[in-house]
Amino acid sequence: MNDISNINKDGLPSTKSLIKATVAAMAASAVILVSAILPAEYGIDPTGMGKALGLNVLNQANASEAETTPVISQPVNLLGGADSPVWKGAAAPRTNTMTLTLLPRQGAEIKSPMDAGDNFVFNWKTDGGLVYFDMHGEPPNPAKDEFTSYWIGKDQQQASGHFTAPFEGTHGWYWQNTGATPVTITLTTNGFYGDLYMP
């Protein structure tokens, strides 16, 4: 015959049995805390069980890892210095749109004089034809063939992006029509830069 003294009339455990189960769970939790968690996490071993079970090694490994791992902090620059997310321009931003038409196999450039740090957002697109392009820059008074290419593409119809001049000089694009029919390119720029021109 089953013992039903711990079950009430609704078929649920009695208050007395719930209290006993709660006390037992708390006692088991306290034993686990003292014998396993404190030695492994904090190196505190009042019962000696952590050492006997080899749990103290875990705390020593965590401590040595913390000593050898450098703490890297990123200072917040509130004064607008070189690392500031705010770039301050001396002049108002400008917007330009230029078009050029290239005959088959013809190439041409559009450039702008820029100081280091000047920047713009750009978009160029063709009227459907494909072009080769080289976005590049050169310092003032460059030697022959002295330039830096930033982005080169073949058989393209458009490109968009944001550009920041890495050095003082002229920066822009060279396009070449790779097709058999004329291609018109429309360039739109917005930002801080000098006058756009075709050399």
C-alpha cells in the first residue's frame, strides 16, 4: 500500500513536504558552493574538498590568464583631436556633377586638389557602357608615373563610396571606354574638396 500522508486532497504535495524539499535543496546548494564553486572560482577552500578534487587548479589558471592578458582601453576624445569621430572643415561642403563622353578605347580623368583629410562621398555611372577605372592620387609636383591607386575596376558601369585623402595632392579617377561605342559617364561628389577638373 502506498503512503499518501504527504499528499493533500487535491493530489499536490503537502506544505510540510515542500518545506522539507526546499531545505534539502538549500543544503545541497550550500555544500556545492563550499566544496566546488568557491575553490574553483575564487580559490577559497574552507573544507579542503577543492584541493582533494583538484578544483583549485581552475582558479590558478584564471588568475594567471588575467595577469597575462593586457587590458586595452579606448580613450574617449572629447576635444576633437586626431582620433575624434568629428572631422572639422574650414569651408562649407560642396556638391558637383560632371559628365564626360569617351569614344571607344579613349580614356580621360577627373581630379580634385585636396589636403590630407579632405573627404567626399561619390557616385559615378555610365549610360550603359562598360569602362575600366582607376581611382588614384598623386602628391604635388609628382615624378613621372608617381601615383597611388586606391581602387581599380574592369568592365564596370558604376561605383560609389566615401574617400578621404591620405595625403595632400590631386585625387580622382581615370576611366577608359573598353567597348565599341561611345560611353557617357556622370560623376556626382559631395563633401570637402577643391574644384573638379579634367587635366
